[in-house]
Amino acid sequence: MWVRSGLAQNADMDEVVGSMALSERSWQSGRRVPGPIVLLGGLLGGLAWGIFARVWMRFISTDPEFSWSGTLFIVIGFAIVGLTQSGAYLGRRAGLRRSRMTVLRVFTSAGLLPLGVAAGGLAFPTVVLAPLALTHTKWSGRTRLLVGAIALLPVLAIAGILFGDLSALHAGAGFLWFLAVYAGIVWAARFSLAPYPGPTSGGD
């Protein structure tokens, strides 16, 4: 009796799980945001994030200056990042074959390069290495820890600069703002830099 009861419960649970999975697949296919909307959202999100970053740069500056050329370079650079990383996301969502996705990832990874120009160069290793350490779970723990530690070095360097040039309260606020700016960048960069199993094989 107990065996039959257990089997019946397992069958009921399998049916529930199967129904939930089918419902989730139907929801994803029925409500998937169109690609052009995703790209536009990435572009506009990048523009907004660039403005957010530009205001942060003004906040931490000890000799505030404003130039349209510098501001446009920063904002457009972030817009490129938003656009390219949304493209990488669409490639993953579409389940492209590995060869096509590799080409796309090379292109979208290059879209991160504007963040490495001028003052952004100091934190650029964090942009590239932090997503690798966070997402490449097939790497050994020691390798991920090493990559993560190297990614953390620019963060510590920037903290030292801020606290060396500004008051403690000003520097603390500026550092938290910096973390918010670059957390968003690292989150976006993972669409290009995280491993891609692809439809025919597993892991990079």
C-alpha cells in the first residue's frame, strides 16, 4: 500500500512539474520581447548609465570641468556598451550555434573597449575580469579566485585615490557610487564574457 501510494504521489508530482515547465516555456515564447525593442532598450539604458557615470565623475572631481566633447564621448561609449551587450543577450536567447555566437561575442566584447579609454582605463581590468571570475564555474576555484583578486585591484586603487583626495564622507559616497556604476557594467558584460554552452556542446 505504501509503495503504491508513494508511486502515485511521485506521478502526481511529475505531472505538476511537467505542467509548470510547459507553462514557463509557453510564457517565455508568448511574452518574449522583440529583438529590436531589446536593442533599443540596451541603447537607451547605456545612454542613461553614461549620464549616471558622468555625474559621478563630476561628483568626485577635485577640479570640476565640463566639456561637451568629453561628456558626449563618455555617454556615447556607454551607449555602445548597452547596445552591444543587448546584442550578445539576443544571441544567447536565440541559441545560436557556437561558431556564430563566437563571432558575435568577439564583436560585442569589442564594444566594451570605449570604457578602457582615458580615465576609464584604470577600472577596465575589472570590467573584463570580474565577469570571467563570476561566470566561468568550470574553472578551478583557485583560478577563479586569482582572476577575481586581480579584478579587485583597480577597485582598491580607486578607493585609495578617492579617500586620499576627498573628505571621508565625500569619498565614501563617491566610492559607493562607483561600485553602483561598475556593478551595472559587469552585469552587462557577462552576456559577452560568460561561457556559452551553445545548442550542440557544453562549456567554453
